[in-house]
Amino acid sequence: MYELKFTAAAVADVKALPRKLKAPLKRALRQKLALDPAGCACELTEPLSGFRSFHWRDYRVVFRIFEEQKLVAVVGIGQRAPQSRSNLYRRLEALAEQGKLAADVLAVLRKLGGR
């Protein structure tokens, strides 16, 4: 089983979700993503290569797997509609191009050292 960790941006995404979706999403993440992250998600391409996308209802959960640590670092959650106000992929691509996405993931990994 993989441990799920969230970047600050992913935590903000969860908080922005409608209340009625939070518990079912949490259940889906524990039952699917934490058990088989590679098998339940699609690989993404540049500039998000190395990340994967898990589709749940009308939402995407973008994450990176760290096999050695048995860790899934969730970097964002957003609606799947391409015309959605804050398209998740566009937001994450902009962060990746600025180097901020890698920094966010690194911050999650650094927290593991202080367990």
C-alpha cells in the first residue's frame, strides 16, 4: 500500500471541492490510488511527464509515484472539463515550466524525513 501525500496546492484543491464529494473522493483514493497507483491512472506527457492522472467522476487527480518510498505525491485535483475555469493541466504545466511543481513535490518529500 502506498502512502498518499498532498502538496499545498492539492490541499487547496481538496478544500475547494463541494463538501459532498470530499468523503467519496477520499474513499476512492484509498481504495484505488493507494493500492495500485500505476494501474489505475494514465501517464502524462511533457511538460508533465513523470506524472499520472487518475480519473474519478468528473475530476482528475494528478500525482507522481515514488516507488522506493511507497509514496504517491498528489499535486493537483480539478474538473475534467477542458473549458473549466481553472483547467488543472494548464495550471500544472505552467508550474512545471517555472520549476515550481518540482519544488512542491520536493517539499512533500522533505516532510517525510521529519516523520
